[in-house]
Amino acid sequence: MIKRVSLVWKRRGLSDHEFRRIWLGEHVDYAKRLPGLRGYNIDFVTDGSGEGPSGIATLYFDSKQALDAAFSVPLIKENLMRTRKDFAESVQVMIVDEVVVVVPQIPEVQP
């Protein structure tokens, strides 16, 4: 498994609400079409440095080759870049190796 992590800085002039709404709209629809995508998470920063990113996107693929193939589909890549401009001022992309130290425990919801 390989992870592609994107640090995303909100486009100037957008409220936090607009930033989330726009990112979670058409852009996410195209990202979900990436062939071989195994997982996709977006973390919105709620408390942090004013200079840090406003959001963090994590995409999971089986391999670097699968990731590269997914982002080589012209129509998807073009639409991701086009829609990203609507909400992002700047984006820093990294490929990372994850080391899970503690598996997240999700509490059960009582009926």
C-alpha cells in the first residue's frame, strides 16, 4: 500500500465553509473515479498555525505504479487540476510510507 498525501492551502477569499463545500463537490467526484483508488480521506484543519495548510488529503493505492497509472488518465487528471483551482491557493504533494503505531479504535454507537 502506498499513500499520496497533499497539503492544501485554502484559496484566498474563501471562508472555511466555502473551502469545504467546493473541495467536497466536483473535485471529490473526479477523485473517486481514479482507477485503483483504495481509500481517500480529507482532514480539515480546525486548530493550527495560521501559516500551515487548511486541509490534508490522503489517497491510498496498491503501489506506486497504480498511483502513477491513475493520475495518467488525461480526462481525470485535467478535471482534478481544473477543479482544484477553485478551492486551493497552493498544494504540496508527497508520497509517504506509513508506519501504524496504534490502530485507531472507533467507539461503538449505542442504539
